[in-house]
Amino acid sequence: MNFNKHHIFPALVLILTFISVNQWNRIQVMNTAFYWLISLLILVTAIWYYQIIFYPKNRNNYIVVKLFLLTALIGSIRGAFIAENYWEFKQLFDGIFSLSLPLLVYPFYSPVVVGRTLRFWLKFALIPFVLIFIWSLTTVAYHFYLGPIFVLGMFVPLMRKQWQIVFIALMALMLFVDLGARSQVIKTFVVLLLSSAVYFRRSIPLNLFKIGHTFLFIFPIVLLFLGISGTFNIFEDLSSNQGKYVEKRMVNGKMVEEDIAGDTRTFIYEEVIGSALRNQYVLFGRSPARGNDSAWFGREFAEDLGTGKYERHKNEVCFPNVFTWLGITGMLLYCIIYFQSSFLAVYRSRNIYMKIIGIFIAFRFAYGWVEDFNRMDIMNVSLWMLIGIGYSEKFRNMTNLHFKLWILTNFKSPIVLNRNTFLLKKGHKSIRSQRSLSKTEMQQST
């Protein structure tokens, strides 16, 4: 492969993959400064792509993305004046990178950029995982390395058998290697479920996607209001099974037991909401330089690090973090980005595969109220790749045939594109599609 300027972005994403799991890696090879540099270069490259390739017909759909980025910019400027010590400035940089993730919808508007990024990752990330990272990482962190598997894993039925074996093996690893890694297991299970939907796509009523989309957006909001009002707390209800589901695992050479049904989220919501009300930053947040008041984790920052502030900069839950940094204003804009991408994919696409992607985006919205880290890593880059695909009319205008053939292009030399035909190669055999494509359709598919 001849390396050129268009491989810079995929190469940066590959490097970010290695850095993303550093905190779970027994071999520490990257430091914070290098992580910031790679994150900055990814964002700069995303802006560069915005300048050279971003010419959508549905530009109005991206207004909410720009409004959120403007809100994040204002919040970050506020943070520069609010930060009072080294740790708060460090938190500010971390928060800026986390809040800049929506910039990635611009490069991922293009099927060419998405395909190139996935091909580069598949070629250069899987072998290091098998040879090095599968042994050096703790088992709870495999999904943080294998984020792009969640992008392509939904389309296993469309792949050649060799790749089907690879993807099924990796997803089986994430599913069964550590049942205590609830987030890893749940996300993998949903991808497998949607992969089954691809397999049975001809038997699934299209209205079922609309019902699923509506449910995944309304259900968590209803539960949130019920929890805040004290009417019903699903986390406490699930924890009533405490002691029934215990997973044994090795930690620091010792066998420990972890309660899978334990409630580890209620206290986060109590701290996040209580902190915002006490300190009166509900509307516009505390800025990315600060965190929420925390009795559980505040001592480490206040006493051990000497900040004097009993705060926690970020929690394991996505949307409450955005609420802390940018208030309800920024959080609502962030939620709308998810909703609009998913809505466009489910309701405004010509192919069923986009509807399946829309359902996965809706699931990640729902799961973002349970566990999703806000940070620049390969898991979140993969998520925003899907959100960018949902926004892109280039993807949504593809037919089922176009999208299936685009999926195949992400694997080693499976396809050669001509103007009027698709030539699929497999060894010395080839299958010529008899379906003619117009010039406009060909541009959309590539």
C-alpha cells in the first residue's frame, strides 16, 4: 500500500486504538502528552476533511452539530478562566477532546473516508491484538480496542466466510471472556442481535424498526424522570437480585467475586444532579475544567492531589458528564445529535442496512444513560463513525445492493468497480452483476 495524505487520518485512528487501552494495558507505552497530540491531529484532520469533501445536500441537518460545537467552544473558553490549578487545566484539555467528538461526523460523511479508515484498521489493528493486546490487556477492556468490530459486526451475514469466522470469533471472545464486563457483553450481544436482523432482513417488517427506534429513545427518558421523581429506580430494582449473579475473576493475582447485579449508577445520578442544583450550574454547566461534587471519589482529588475540591471530573455515564460540563443546554443538543442521526437512518434511507445502523445508534443513546465513557478513543470514534453515516445522504441514498457492495470493499480486494457493472473477485473466480447502474448511482455508491 502506497502511503499518501489520505492515509493520515486512518493512521491516526490506528494509533489512537493502541492508546485507547493504555489504562488497562500491563505494558504502558504511551503518555498523556502523546495521547493529546494524536487526539489534536485527529480533530485537525477532521476539520481539513470538512474543508475539502463536505458538500452535503442536507446541510440543514447538521445545524444541531454546529450549535453543539459552538456551545462546547464557549464552555471551553469559560473553563480556561475557571481553571485554577494544574489538574483543572488538565481536566479542561481532556474535556475539550471529549466534547469535540461530534466533529467526526464531517469526515465520516464520506463513504470513501469511512471505507479507507476501516480497511486500514482491519489490516493493521487485528494482528497486534492477537499477538500482543489479547495477552497484555485485562479482559474487561477488549471492546475498547475492538470498537470498529461493532461497526462492521452487524453485517457479518454479508461477508465472505473467512471474515465471518474472524468477526464471530472476536465477538464470541468479547461475549464470553468476562461476564462481569457488563458493558462489553451487552454491546456485543446487541451487535449479534442486529447481525441476526441482517440475516433475516427479508422477513422483518419495516415498521418494526420505527417501533424500536421510538422505544429506545423514549424508554430511557421515562426511566430518568421516574428515577428523579423517586417513583421508580430501575438500578435499585435490578440490584434486588444482588448476590444471585456473581462473577469470579482474577485481579492482581487474586481471585475476587463481583456482583453483576450490583447498583453502581444511582449514586452517580444523585451526585451529578445534587451538585448542579447546589452550585447553580444547571443551565450552562460547570465547564469542562470542573466536575461534579463527589463524596465517593472527591477525596482523591481534594486531598491526594491537593486541589481542595471534592469533585469528580467525569463518570462512567455519558450524558450526565455532558450535563456537568455544558449544562442542560449542551446535553439536550448532544441528545438531539443522536436522535437526528438515528431518525434519518431509520426514516430517510433507501436501504434496510441503514435502518439497522439507526437502531444501533438509538441503542447507544439508551445505553449512554447507563455506561459510555466520554473520551477520545477508538470506541467513541467508531460510535461517531456510525452517527456520521446516519447523517450522510450518500449512505442513505444507497440501495441495498450498493450498501452490500460497499461493505465488501472493506475487505482485501473483493471488488473492482466499473461504470456499468460490479465485478466481484474471489481467487480466480469472478461473478459479474447484471444490474446496470446510472452515473449518479455509481457516484453515490463510491
